Amino acid sequence: MLLDLTPLKVSRDYRLLFFGQLISFFGSMMTFIVVPWHMYQLTGSSAMVGFIYLVEFVPMLILALIGGALADFFDKRRLLRWTEFGQGAASLMLLVNSLLPQPRVWVLFLCVAVHAGLAAIQRPAFESFIQKIIPPELMTSVMALNSIRWSLGAIISPALAGIVAVKFGPSFAYGLDLVTFVGTIYAVYAISAVESPANADRPGIKGIIKAWKYAFSRQELIGTYFIDIAAMFFAMPQALYPALAVYFGEQYVGFFPAAIAAGALTASVTSGWTKSIHRHGLMVTIAAAMWGVAITIFGFSDSLVVALGFLFAAGFFDMISGIFRGSIWNQTIPNHLRGRTASIEMISYLTGPMLGSAKMGIVAERFGVKAALVSGGILCVVSVLGAAVFLPKFLKYDGREGIKHKEFEEARHAQGSSED
């Protein structure tokens, strides 16, 4: 039942990336919490907080397509290095702006846009690199470990972020983020080179279209995209954290995302059972629907303890969904398409939170925070179950068949390369 540590034992490169990103993610999550809080302090508007996520969405959408094509052709290490330095520069800009007598709102928007765009280039390179250094049968364990890394940073850092921001100001938090980039920059310079797939497609529109046609030809992949988009678009509460903090206490602004992360961590450390589950599509559907149920009840909560409890439950179910979605992607997609399909995945799992956060902010501004949360949770459940009904192959997907499919497609691709 406990966490499987085998990927950390068998791969030096995975260990480097795991611990390097663990360090840098601590600082990044602090900034993730402080930027919306800073925006709310400057403007007093939940809608303006929601627009932060909308501004992130546009460069993410555009550059994810480019990042996937680059990851399937160029040196993945170089892409990881460039993007880490760029994100560090964005954190430096946030720090400088916060030190001004009158911080500029447009700088907050610019920096989150730059960070999101670089993350869109980085993520496909990371995903396709991991697939080359870890065997496919260990991908469920990798997803659980990755979620551990995320959860540790997302519990401790947000909880501290609210306290740090209130007591010391946003500049202190942005400075901590900048310092933690040292960990991941060391890791991306220490990892080994990984060869690009044989007969790799050169970056271009044709290669991007090829990957999208492949992804949307398979219901088991379509299901992972649309169910996650539906769940996050309707029920992601992050734009409302500053407004909730006004009700419960400003020092608790980081407790809300920390509760979700604590639930995710609990799901991860008890994830050993997921290795024996092969109906991955069914598990994604159940977990995504339960996320919506938890957010609905969270919306009715007037007690901080009860509210945090249901956010904990939401985070638990969201991570279960994430573990099985990641397993589907890494077990069934051939490596020569992995970078470009990773960009599609990134678009899918960020579209919902980013657009959903903008939607939450606008609904809350007009109808109130509770109405936004409750209606969003209910619509999440309805949309997830509705999507699953129209994707029967997704519900029936078996991970063992997915591995066989991947091996067959990679062998066919290699044969085509040798004939050329």
C-alpha cells in the first residue's frame, strides 16, 4: 500500500531531477500564492485575481505546442536549462517590482505570463526525458513520486506564504523563490544526455498536427484531456483564496492550497495499491467526480476546519485522478510522439484551472463566493460523468493493453526508420 521508491533507486538522472525540482518548487509555490494575494492587496478585486490565470493561459497555450515539437527533436537537457534560467529571471522581476514605492499591476501580469510560457516549453521536455530513463511498468510509481514532490512543496510553502507575506511583505517571498532556483539549475546541468528518438520529426506545423491527430484518434487519451478540463474548469477554487482569507483571516490564505496539497500527499504516500489497478480510465472518472463533490461541500462550509477538511478530500481525489492519467500517458504513447503529446496534456491540465479560475473570480464578483463554489462543484460532477458516458473506450481502458500498444507502435516506428 505504501509508496514505491523503485524509480529513485534505478535512475540517477531521475533522482537529480526529483530533488532539484523539490527544492525549486518550494519557492515557486510561495510565489504562486503570493502573486494573487499581492494582486488582491493592490486592487481589492477577485476578478483581477482571476485574470492572472487568464493571462497565464494565452502564452501557455501557444508555447506548449512549440515546446512539444522542440522536445521531440532537440536536446532535452538544453531546453530544461534555458527555461529554468528564464523562470528565475521572471522571479527577479517580481522581486524588483515589489520593492518599488508603488508596485505595478502590469508587472505581475507580465511575470506570470513569462513563467507560464516557459513552463509550457519545459514540461514536454521533462515528460519525454522521464519516459526515456524509466521503464514503462514503473510509470504509476513515477506519477506517485512526482506528486509527492509537488505535495511537499504545496503543503509547506503555501502555508508559510500567507504568514510571510503578511509579516514581511511579498518581497521576502519572491526573494526566497529566486534562491531556490539553485537546486533545479544544478540538477539540469548534472543529468546525462538522452538521445532523441530515431527518425525524429523536425519541429513544424506538420509534426504538431500529426501528434494532435494521433491523440484525438484514441478515446483513452481524449478522456484524460476532457475529464480533467471539465473538473478543473468548473470547480477549481484558487482564484477565491484571497477573498476566503478575508472571511477566515488573512494569515490563512496559504492554508487552502496547502489543504489540497496535504490530501494529494496522502494519496501519494498510500498509492502502492494503484500498481494493481488496471482500469485506469474508470479510476480517473470516479476520482474526478469525487473532486467535484468535495468542492461542493467545501462551498457550504462556514467553519475553517471543515472547509480545510473538504479541500483535503478534494486534493486526495485529484491526485488519484492525476496518477492514473499520467500512467495512461506514459504507458501507451510511443516516445517519438511523447514531447508533442505532453504539450497537449499540459494544455489539458492547465486550461481547466486557468480558465476556471477566471470564471470563478467573475462569478464570485457577481453572485458571491459561496455561489461560485457550490455551482462549480455541481457542474463538475455532471460534466465529468457526462463526458465518460460518451467515451466508453476510455472507461474500459486497461493499462496492460496500453503497454503492449506502445511497444508495438515504437517497434513499427523503428522499422520505418531503418527502412529509410
